[in-house]
Amino acid sequence: METRRRRRAVRLLTAAALLWAASFAAHAGEVEVLHWWTSGSESRSVLELKRLLATQGHTWRDFAVVGGGGDSAMAVLRSRVLAGNPPSAAQIKGPAIQEWGRLNVLADLDDVAAAQKWDARLPAVVASVMKVHGRYVAVPVNVHRVNWLWINREALRRTGARAPTTWEEFFALADKMRHAGIVPVAHGGQSWQEFTTFESVVLGVGGADFYRRAFVDLDPAALRSETMTRSLQTFRRIKDYTDPRAPGRDWNVATAMVIKGEAGMQFMGDWAKGEFLAAGQQPGRDFICVSSPGTSRAFIFNVDSFAMFRLKDPAATRAQKALALTIMQPEFQESFNLSKGSIPVGSGVRLDRFDLCAQESSAYFTATAMVNTLVPSIAHLMAQPAPIEHAMREVVAAYWNNDRMTPDEAMTRLVKVSRPRP
Ligand code: BGC
């Protein structure tokens, strides 16, 4: 009697499990995701997203395009969309979301956003970037702070100096590191990295209002000014402290120089911290994060996000929505950002497991928003449409690479390329 009852229970359970699996399979779909997260810590972070999606039965088709800053990824994206074959999701950010949205190719995520209360959970400065005509078409992943200086702790100790807060202190420290046989600044000679350093210099020399006038308003009176001249001069001085093998070097290879103590410092957003952590290093013990000189009261933000393309296949659309839902879940926000180096973007995520650099970043993000010194990154496509950003970036890189170009010449070219096309 007992055995029969148990057999029946097992049969019922099996039937229920099969039913559950069948409904699961009916809902399962594939998402093809275009992104440029290919460094060690970036790939590790992406794995987290794949894993969470897989637990819901969906498959992730990886479409990774190598190249820090995303230049190559964006070129590949354009050709795929033009060929009528967009990926389900692509790492697109800033004003580019609006551009794609206006072409009417993006999917509407308002239902997911309403279910997870994105409007209430996201800072306004982020939510507005994710919407086109008032509707969500992209989901934010994180907030990166760009204006950081990463310092090898041992290199700092050997110089007997403190972490710099002003440009004067920075150059004094760089001199000491050079005397100690350490490359003072690890640099990767690629135009986006030069522009990344430059935006931190402009913020440090001119302050947030000046930064905004120059890079957000594209005000010619700021782009050609005494403050811009000083910024360009300071920027060029930094080059003296880099090594001759910098040209073409990837950003994570430059970070590795600081990790190993071959170089003392690096200007880079906090995705660099992901590399330190992946190498088993800890802030305070092995490396130090400080605001780049003169920028401790300001924050250059860079928000990673995924935009979803409108698809016909209902299973693929469901997988897309699952991806968006997963990204905004506190569990994902915590685990992803712990390895990516950034901070969570939505409210409701506890920060106790985050290190001091992240806690500082989070506090600054809120504080700088209140005093209006929170500014969008131009080098990371948060401030201008890609064509303007690229043209300005090429001027800055040309100036960095050609010592004969004067600040005056660079400013004339910056004003010219930043004019709206007629
Ligand atoms: C992205 C980061 C990425 C970095 C280097 C930035 O533009 O926002 O997520 O880690 O480029 O590839």
C-alpha cells in the first residue's frame, strides 16, 4: 500500500517536472549580444550575465569585438544593422542610444521597466539616456567613474611621497618615480586612451563648469581659451613620463604594468580596478585609487548599457526581456560590478561587499550630482554623438603624438571640428 502511494507520488512529481520543463523550453530563446568586454576582468564579468541567463533557460550567443573603448564594436554593429541583421542586444551608450532609437530599430522595454520600477530606481541622469520619446529602449548596467589615478603602492612607498592631489604634486611624484627607475605613467597609445587622459586633465585644470562648457556645450570660447591652453600644456607634460613602447598598447596591458610595479601610475576609468582585482590585488594594500589631480570634487561618469533591437521571433524577444530583467536585478548588479570595477546603477543594491574605491565612487556620484559637478565622459561617448567625439578625439591624439603641434593649432582644430554641420 505504502509502496503504491509512493510510486504514484513519484509519477505525479515527474509529470509536473516534465510540464515545467516543457513550459520552460517554450519560453527559452537565444540572445546574441554584441559587446567589447574582452579583457580578463571584463570577460569574467560577462560570464556572470551568461550564467544568470542560462539559469532561466536562455542561451547567450557571444558576439565580442575586441577593442577597448568600443570603436571596432560600433563599426561592426553599423554594418550588421545596415545588412538587416542586427544582434538582439548591443553595448550602446550615451547619445548613440537616441540615434539608433530615432531610426526606429530598437525594442520597447517599458513593460520590463514598469515591472522593476526603473523610474524610481534609476538616477534621472541615467534614466533619461536610456529613453527615446519617453520610452525605455536600453538597460543600464553600471556606473564607471573615469577620473581616477591608479598608483602602485610599493612604487609610491619607494618614493616616500604621498598620493598627489594637485598637478604640482603629481609631476613631483612622477620625477621621483623616474629617479627610482620606474616608468611613472603607464600609457596605452590609442586615441581613445589619450582622450580619456585628456578629459581628466581638462576637469582637473578647468573644473566641472569649464569641462561642461567645452565638452557638453562645445562653446568655442571655452575650446579656445587660456584654460584650454593650460590643459593642453599639462597634458603634453604627462607624455614625458610615459615609455617609448606606449604606442598601440592596450589599456589592460598598461594596467598590468602598474600591477607588476613596472610603472607607477595610470590614468584610467575604474574598469582598470577590475584588472587589479582579477590579479588578486587589493586597494590600499597593493594599489591606491585617487581622484586624478584637481578632480576630487567632481565625477566624470560613463554608464555602460545594452540597447535591444526589435526582433520578429517571439522566443528571441522573450530572451531579450529576460536579459534586461536580469541586468537590473540586485543580485546581478552586485556580482557583475564587484568584478567590473564599477558601481551598481539602480538603488536597492547593498555596497558592503564593495571595496573602498567603489564606496568612494558611490558617495561621490550622489554628492557631485547635488552640487552639479557630475559630468558626462566625452571620451566614452556619453557627451557627444560619435562623429563629433571622434573628430575631437583625433585632434587631441594628433596633438599628443606630434610635439610640434602648438596648443593654439590644436584649439583652432577643436573649434572647427566641433561645429554643428550645416
Ligand atoms: C567601457 C568599459 C570598458 C572600457 C574598456 C569603456 O568605454 O565603458 O565598460 O571596460 O571601455 O574597454
